[in-house]
Amino acid sequence: MSLTEERVEAPVHHFDPDSAWRVHPLVALRDESFGALAYHYGTRRLLFLKSPTLVDLVSSLDRYASATAAMEAIVPAPERPRYCRALARLAASEVIDAR
Amino acid sequence: MPAERVPLRRQFTRGLDAPICLTWELTYACNLACVHCLSSSGRRDPGELKPAEARHVIDELAGMKVFYVNIGGGEPMLRPDFFDLVGYAIDRKVGVKFSTNGTRMTAEKARRLSEMDYVDVQVSIDGALASTNDAVRGEGSFAAARAAMDHLAAANFGRFKISVVVTRHNATQLDAFAGMAESYGAQLRLTRFRPSGRGADTWGELHPTADQQRMLYRWLRDHPEVLTGDSFFHLSALGEPLDGLNLCGAGRVVCLIDPVGDVYACPFVIDREFLAGNVRDRGGFAGVWRHSDLFASLREPQSAGACATCGSYDACQGGCMAAKFFTGLPLDGPDPECVFGHGAEALAARPAGVIPPPALGHSKVDARGMPVPVPTPVRFRSPVRV
């Protein structure tokens, strides 16, 4: 059955952690025990956010001046490179976009 | 790792509080009589959900944050309130993907659909040639589907989908289907033929051969842009997994709501054995999803049974529950189309009487209550390569 069937070629996207980001206005998040489901109503793409911290981070982006500032507030220092890469992937699939 | 592409199979097999998506057959009424119809559609059921009941289901789905619903039938466009329900759903952020045979897709309706956000259309066609298609879907159905595609393209609908059930006779036409999709700027979607509904009667003649299955696997690996609804995960035993979660989501992350509100584990198991409840029950759809005994049992760890000793069980998960059930094979054993031939052996060794009796379902009947003949695949000549 249909789960991840929507495959849209993600545009090549430069992720700048020092600029301001937000959840894309066409994306809905649904909390789950493992993190959240994210659905993009524009690309029709379903993605999985595989940690509650990532869900916190993504949902909080619009309250910080930059993704870096959000990570400093939410993610333990040693984990930040990993989360930065995750944000870059989410930017590439348009789950988050620059504001 | 907080990435998004790592399989979440384990969490998903235990079930979620709400389905990720579900199929909703809006009506059993259909103006075609395809020989492989998974829901044995034809006659409208007098107990069909009333418009207000259907809207209540949508309210529930919106409350559960179900992002989208796959609408089918029967032919969903035959429901008089079809556009009302689609509009009601998308207003509540429940996206709609609907399947149609295309017969009711006029230029005006195509324009109307192209103005709606969050609506995807998939037009069913089962042959790249009219002869291949019409032998399965009925005379004139190829022309009707192509006309619907022309209307959608003319209305600038965008990337609609062309939906093909892979059979023995169209498995040689995959490149032609891809070409058809490209010519419309559409997306090709291939799904697996299951022996469900009237498909139980035709599966033996129509399901792809073992060689075709291997060819299909390679073709899908070479064409990752082709959608499959995760339906070919049994082929993942051939090597690198196909795209998708590669699991049976029945009752765990997907389910079916049928036209009378019955909730089944998946669209391919319309049988009492897999009936979880009804949306008209006291707890509504959410109550069925969260508390039905059937779904609870599907969310328990499943036995690999006879497949436990096969090194590929992790890859194929024993295949499709519906395919096993309707061919009379044990659910904890190989899929009838197991790529290593274990299913073919099991089919050959079936004791008499294990195949569930074919349900008449909602197939059209004559004045004596006998099923109206549907086109038989017997008149096929050898498959044509196009």
C-alpha cells in the first residue's frame, strides 16, 4: 500500500544554517512516538522525522533568527552537526524553507 | 539518525494511532466490469454511506491528521456528491487522490479538478494497446481512458497519474506505458495484480509469469520515478530492495473503508475474515482503527512460518496477505508469487477446498440473479511487444 510513493526530485538546494528558516507553509506535521510524519501538500511527499528533538527543532525554527541559533537552544552541542545535516536534507525536500 | 529515508518498519508494523493514508471506496456502482476488479464492483449498494455520513468520516480523518485519502470504487465519479465530498475533504486539509476509469471525465470536470488544490487524479488503463486493455476492462474502455487523459492534459491539470495493474499480457508493454505517461507529462503508477474480488477468478490466467516478475523487478529498479504504492515488495527478495517501506501496512498504517462504511485491513481483503468494524459503530472510524481486535492482532509480531528458514524473509516479509488468502495459502508461508518458486510449490500442493469461495460481491446480476458475464481473458492472443 501507498506509503512513500511520492518521489519528487528534490531541487539542488544550498542550506545556509545562518539564515532564518521555517516549516514550509504547505507542510503538515503529525506527532508520532518516533518523531513525526511530515507531509508536503505541494510536492505530495511524505517524510519521517525520526527523533522528537528533530521535531522540536523544526517546529521552533521560526522563533529563532537562524537555524544555528535554534540548534544552539535545542540540540546538545555534540549532536549539532548531525542535526544540521538533517535540516539540510529537509530543506532539499522543501519541508523547511528560508523565510 | 534523524534522517528521513531509514526504514521505520519496526514502528510501523506495531501500528500508529492513525493511518498514514487509507483507501476509501466511495461506491460499489461501476459502469465497467473489469475482470480483475478487486472489489467485485458493479451494483450500487443500498446501504452506501449517505452524504452526511461521508462528511462525518472526513471530519474524523481530519481530526486524526490523516494527510490524504485514496478514493476509489466502483467508479467514484458516479457518486452524485463526488465533487462535494472532494471539496469538503480538501477544505479540511485531507488531500484526495482518486482513481477513475475516466468514463465520466468531461472537459468541464477536468477543468474543475485542475482548479482544486490537493487533488490527484489517476486514470486506470491496463494495456498500452486498446486490444490488451479492453480484454480486461471492457470494450471501449481504452478510448474512454485516453479521452480522460486528453481532457486532463487540455485543462492543464498537471501531473496526473496513469495507473496500470501489471498482468501477463501488459508486462511486455512497460516501456510503452512509460512513453504514454511522458507524452502527457503524467506519472506512471504500476500496481500488483492480486487475486481479490473478481481477480480471484482470473488470477491464474492473468498474473505475470515468474520470468515477467524478474523482468519487472529489473525494470522498476531502472525506473525509480515510477510509482508502485509499495505493492511489489515481494520482489525485493531478488536483490536490492525496491523503493518504499517494503512492508505490509494492512491494519498497521493503512486500511480500507468500503462504500457501506465497513473497515477492512486493506483494499485487497474485502472478506469477513479481515473486517475490523464499521464507521457507523459507536466509536466511529477512530474507534475501529484503535480498538478492533483484528487490527490489534495484525500489530502483533507475525510468524514467518514456512518462510522462517529462507534467507530472504527480511526482504520480502513473506509477501502479500491478500494474495495468500485468496489463493488458499497459509498466511504464515510464501506468497503465491514468491520469486524463489516456493509459492508455486505451495499452490501445487494445496489440498482441495482451501480456496475461499468466490464472493459475488457487487458484480452485476441478471434477472435470475446470475452474474452478468464479464469479458474473459481467454480471447487473448499471445502478448504483443510494443
